[in-house]
Amino acid sequence: PRGFPGWPHPSPILRMFGVTGEGHSVCLHLHGFSPYFYVLAPPGAGEAHLEPLERELEAALRREQRGGNPKFQPPKNVLGLTLVRKQSILGFQGGLQSLFVRVGVSLPRLVAPARRLLERGLRWGNLGVQPAPPFEANIDFEIRFMADSGLVGCCWVELPPGGFRCWGALRGHPPEGAWLGLPPLRLLSFDIECAGRKGVFPEPQQDPVIAIAAVALRQGAREPFLRVVFTLRSCAALRGATVRSFESERELLQSWAEFVRIVDPDVVTGYNIHNFDLPYLIQRAQVLQVESFPYLGRVRGVPSQVRDSAFQSRQLGRREGKVVTSPGRVTLDMLQVLLREHKLRSYSLNAVSAHFLHEQKEDVPHGIITELQNGDAQTRRRLALYCLKDAMLPLRLLERLMTLVTLVEMARVTAVPLSYLLTRGQQVKVVAQLLRQAMQEDLLLPVVKSEGGEDFEGATVIEPLKGLGPQDFIRTPTGQLSPYWSILVHTGLYWFILVHTGLYWFILVYTGLYWSLLRLGPQDFIRTPTGQLFVTPRVRRGVLPRVLEGLLAARSRVKAALAEEQDPERRQVLDGRQLALKVSANSVYGFTGAQAGRLPCLEISQSVTGFGRQMIEKTKQLVESEYPDVQVVYGDTDSVMCRLKVPSVPEAAALGRAVATWVSGHFPPPIRLEFEKVYLPYLLISKKRYAGLCFSGGSGGTPKLDCKGLEAVRRDNCPLAANLVTACLRRILLHRDPQGAVAHAQEVISDLLCNRIDISQLVITKELTRAASAYSAPQAHVALAERLRRRDPGSAPGLGDRVPYVIVSGARGQPAYERSEDPVFALEQNLPIDTRYYLEQQLSRPLLRIFEPILGEGRAQAVLLQGEHTRCKTLLTARSGALSAFTSKRSSCIGCRALLPHHGAVCDFCRQRESELYQKEVSQVWHLERSFSRLWSQCQRCQSSLLQDVLCSSRDCPIFYMRRKVQKDLEAQLELLRRFGTPQW
DNA sequence: AGCGCGACCTAA
DNA sequence: TAAGTTAGGTCGCGCT
């Protein structure tokens, strides 16, 4: 189209990007595909019963529809009943097939009522009313369609030339060879700005959209081919981007929607577009009555809709939000991707950009955005630039994290549509694979009622042998025999158990009498450690072992292919696939134990963990009986940590390998114990908590500090605590300098108590996991979220958000949850930080846990928490810190702090030093000004403009906090200077 | 003060 | 309607 330079020629390739969750009506129409499920036929059923049953079902469905809302009614609900002979995957029937009825219906939404009616019982002709248990009635329609068509997610589909009005079956290509790569998908990233009212989060009912930036990129290309900003009112030109200005908001919206249809992206991305930008635009367009706006999808006549959605899983917690449908396009919200894929302290675009791209971005408060809009073409240019950057960043993140390739490969490996990976949980991926495997073996998946049963026993964690630690090494003069630590791991233990015992899905739960009926002898089944009986793989291979086997076999193939492949793009795809295969294999065990799940099988979960417990126990015994000098000091699930008395890392590795090999000989192949790494030194705090200097593979390469479960790797403390623990561990373990570690800790503690720690280091974040009323006891972050909600409901943290807070000083004995405060608010209001809280509740215990094994109990306490460094230098805090607000009310002498009866600077006693004191305060001003200007220009660089004001107030940027603090100190200092009046000398 | 329990987050 | 598992440490609250 004209006006958009760099527009690529239309691709000759027709793309079908998997099946999006929204596009099924198209598939239904084109493919002539209709959903179906099965029910188990009652005894005595036959061909003759199908016709009356069909009539009965059709009539029952019609009756239901009459009561409900009169949506589109197909001429026929039931598309036919067929008798089939199959087996269920659940239970072992000795190969005997049962009679099922395949029930075809005309629309996906008829599956549920049809299933319910049949399950409850309909009249089967002369057999009377019979209940019929359903099979495969809970399979998502898209999964059903793709399984039947042999398509996986994101695979290439070849269409006959000359149009595709009338097809037979779709021709999908396995994503290999020539069909390995990704198509040149078009990505569109966008961001909007709204002119909110002061202090209130923008609302589509009132606040206008003033700018929309859009950046389009072709997958694989380095640079976007299109950068456009749509602005309300004039905007000065931008370099490298097209500016489209409109006088009315209606035109702006209309034009943007038109633009989306022209660009016709396969993937729409952005940051928080699901919950903010997209719903905002659509609701705003509704308010302004822009009728043509919501047709943002690819299906003609089907508008995008805003729906409320709630998602809950144990993994991701409960999340509520909005979903915007956009048929035919994948909406890839980078925020959702990051929430699922990465555990971070903060998910603001700001924090995320800093973390992954090592670059800060401005964060302009809403109020100022409105001011910029109300300025002139130049201020609006600034706004446009800001907006453009926010549209750009998600694309950069997408590229850096290889999000698209990763998702595409996951969709291919697990055979689900790409959109499922962003909106659904883990189970659906296993179900999709299971269904395909079952279809190959002519087996059916039952619909199991998930009833919350009792929990099952999990893995063993070996009680750690504490009291041994780095001090063994540090106190030993070099050259002496020192303890080395070696980790031995059963790699992929649960995979092997699942695959090689064939536990899925044939279970014998019957009596000996029944075995003889099935002609099974004792050699035909195994009894697992938890007492469940399964037929051996020789009798019948389970369905899931096959799925798992397939994943593992594919993984070996990919490994081999990677060794050969040179092309970087194909390598990237293969890397992505390798990861996807591993992740999928790992989620299989969890699936079987998902009690609130689709197809749980606790017998299997129990048996797997049972085998695991047996194996770790046996491993420990074997090691210690054969090698008296090797001591198993710890172990978790599938690994044992051994203490070896050898003098070097290579020798520790060699011994580790020897032990592993010897132990492996005592397990049935392919279960193997493998040597993994050497730790030196190693600090074992407790179960699931340790740190060590890790020589991976026992190599002489650069060792890495490995930290498990300690505060250093947890997100529910303040960065100060995490950083301090890390720093101390580095000094102790890497530099072998415990004294240096102590000194550093003392210094930080002193800094904290003297208010020299930047507030960004003190921000604690915790996830809001439920509604405030659902908590049984008050919590700091919950209480703050509630207070924020009262201040401004629009911008308050929602369910699933992480709430950042600091603890400020309060009355004596006031609980912490009443003293939690928004860090920016605390800074702006000069609220005093409760540094004692941070020392006593955030730093002391984690530090003691690390130092006690090294210094001894009493000494650690004395050295860290009772030294001179814990004495607060009040002089400094009273002046520049939180108390400065009070000092101006009742003046005290700047020289000796004595209270003054007047508002001057010094008391009579200090009068003769006044000049000297004045000079000191002036130089303090000079220092503050210097730091301020340094920070200011740093912020200017970040906003890539050295000529303009800094507007940023990012609560995720330490520079911001420092800049504001210095600014406040400077103001206070100037105020103080004023008290000297005009000097007389 | 000590204990039980809920909440959070992590290891595997 | 859909939602991977259990084991484990630590901290704050509220009760005794």
C-alpha cells in the first residue's frame, strides 16, 4: 500500500499457522469436519439400537435448546451413530474389545450436552433406558481436528493450486527436512498511550487514546520493515518512522484498524496487550461508535471481542484478566509469555527490558503524558517516540528470548495449536499426544471424573549431614587432604521408570482369579514398590510409555541432526525442538498425578515415586558399602551428594565416575547413575538449601557459584538481602575469604542503618495469590494492595500480580502489615524506612545461616549483629534522610544540634564557627548537585535525548530512586543553607 | 515465649 | 470449564 515505505511484496506462500483457538469455524466449514465422541454400549446393544437412540438423542438436544437461548440451530444436531469395537486405555482387558458407539454431532458445543444426556441415560430401544459412560468427550475440538487430520501445531499445510474452495483432506507436512523452517510470518507489535486524568488510571469510558505506535517485522529479518505512529493532533516528524496525525480520535482508531487489516499480521504482539491495550481500544471504539473498528481478525464479519477470563493452575496460580479474540491471528502478549516462562521479581516492561536487554526505558507517569499531549507538536513528538519505543521493546524481547521459535517448536512437538501454549495449562499438551497415540493403537481415552483423593507419597530427601562445610577446606593448609564433594545423579529417572516398566496405562487391579481368566501367569505382571500391579511391556505396552519413548527418540534424532546442521536458522529451530522435547517429557509424570486433571492415574504416580525412593535408598547403601571413604551426605529425589577424601577436582571427578559406574551395574539398564559435577567448597545449609563452587563435569574450567534454595535465589526478600547473601557466598566460596565476607556484611549493615542504602534495594515483592478476603491472616503485600486499591482502583495490583513494597517506621509494636508502603510513595512522601526491620527480619537470619557453620554459633551472632557497625550514625540520618521534614519545624543548631529558640542556623556558642559551618554546608550542596547531575544525564541517555527534561518515574529503576533521593536531599540542604541568611562576613 | 498454621517460593 | 507433582524451609500472625 502507498504511504508505507518498505512494504514487502505479498508472499506467494499461503500460510496456515496451525489452527488458532478462534479459527475453528473456518476449519469446520472448509474441512467438512465435525466433532464426535464415544460412549460404551450397554450389554446386548447392536445395530438395531442405533436408530432409536439417535432419534432420542436428537429430540433431547432439541428440547434443551428450546429452553436455552435461541442461538443458531443446525438442521440436525446428531450427525450419526456408528458401532465400533475398541478398548479403553485404562485397565487391562486381556485384549478383549468392547462395543462402543461413535456419536457425531454437528457443532463442538453440542458435545457436552450430548455426552451428559447419554451418560445420564437415554432409551436404547428395547434395552430400555441405559446409562452409557463417555469416552473422548472432553477432547478440545481443535485437538480432535488436528489429530484426525494428522496436523501438528504450526506445521506447513500444502493446498492445491487454483484456490481451495473444495478440498479433500488437508495435506500437512511433518516439520522436518524442507518443512523444518518457519514461514516468513508477519509480526505486528503495538503500544497505545491514553490521556488519563491526574492520579487516576485511564478508563476507556472517558479517557481518549492519543497515540498508537506499531512496528512490523518479518520473522527472521533483523530490522522491522515498518514503524508507524498514529497520533491525535499534530506531531513533529520522527526519523525512521512514519507519523500519521489525526484531528479526531475516531479517525485515529478507524485508521489504525484499517492499518492492521492491511498489514495482515500473523502474530500480534506487545506488552500487556491482552489486559490493557486491546480491550482499551475495543472499548474505546465502542464508546466512540467506530463500527468498523473491532474487525481485527482474519475472518470476515467476525469481530474481536473482549471477554473476561480466569485461569487457575497450581503452577501459575490464579489469574484473572481479559481476553480479546482475534480469529486467524495469534495474539502473543509478551507479558503472558514472560509470566509463564520466567520467574522474575518484577514483570514491568521496564524491569524486564533491563533484565533481558540490559537497557532501561523511560517510564513516564500518566499525568505527564496528558501534559505532553496538551503541549505542542514537539512535546507530542516526544510522546510518539516514547510510545514507539514501547512498541519496539516487545519485538526485541521476542527476538532475544527466541520466543517464536520456542513456541512453534513446542506446538509442533506436542501437537497443539500455538495459542494453547499461551492460554492453557500443561495437561492439554499431554492429552493431545496421548490421543494421537491411542488412535494409532485403536484405543479410547476414558472421561474420568476427577475427585480430590488423598495425596500420594513423593520423593525421598536424604537428611543432610550438616556441620561439614567449607571450613574443612579453608582451614586446611594447601596441599593437605581436603574433602571434595561430588554429585551423582540418576538422569531422567522418572522417564526411565515410566518408559521401561511400561506403567502406562494397563493396570491390573483384579484378583488372581481374574488373572487366570486373562491367561496371565506371575511372569506377566510386576508389582511396584507401592503394591500396584501392572502387566509387563511384553504382554502389552502402555500408551504413555510410547508417547514418552517417541519424545526421547525424537530428542536423540535432534541431537544427531544438530551435530550435522550448519545453517544458523535451522539450528535455532532444532535447538528449540530439543528444549521442547525435554520439557514435554518432564511434564508427563506430573500429568499422571494431576488429581484435578483430565486423566490422572495415581497408581502410576505412586509407583514412580516408589521406585524412585527405592533407588535413591539403594544407591546410598551401595555407595557406602563398597566405598568406605565415600560418605553420602545428602540426596534429593534422584541424586546423591558424596563426600570424597581426595586431593583434587580431577581426582574427585574420576572417583565420582568410578562410583557411578559401579553403582549403575546394580540397576537394570538403561537406568544409570551418572557423575554430574564436583563442588569445592560446598556449604550445605539444610534440605533443598546449599551453595557450592561447581566444577561442572569435574572439568578444570571456570568454576561457577551454584546456589540452591537460599535467599540469593528467592524472590520473596529484598534485593539487598539476596545480593548480600550472594556477595558473602562469593567471598567465602570463590575467594575463600570468610573474613572479607564478614567485613563486607558489616559494611552493608552499617550502610543500611545509616540510611545509605538505596531504596530500590529494599523493595520486597510478593505475589497476590488470591482476593484479599480469602486470606486468613493479614499480610504486608495484601494490606498494601488493598490500600492502593482505595487510592486508585484502576492501577492497583490485581490477582496474580507481584506487589512491591517497603516497610516504613511506625509506632512501637505496630505489625509489619500496617507499615508496608509503595516504594515510590514512600520516597516522595519522605516516609522513614524501618532499617531495623530490614536488619532483623531480612538480613540477620539468612546471614547467620551462612556464617554459623563457618564462625560458630555465638561468634557469628556477635560479629555480625553486635559490633560497632550496628551503631547508627544519627547525625547523617537526621539531616538528609527521613527526618529532615521534621527538623525544619523545630530548628536545631547546625554546629552542635542544640535546639534553637529562633529559626537561624547556629546557636550563640557556635556563632564564631558560622563561616566554617556555612562552607561545609555549601560543599555538601556542591556534592549533591554533582551526583544529581550525573544521575540526571544518565536518565537523559536512557531516554536518548540530552536536551529534554527527564520525566521518568520508573519504580523498577534504581537510578530513578537515587535521582529522586538526591533531589530531595538537595532541596533539604538548600533549605538548610537558607537558614544562614545572608552571611555578614 | 513458644507453637501451629498459612503463605510464599523453591528443589527436583 | 480447566487447572502438572510432592518435599521442604522460612517467616509472620495469632493463639495459648
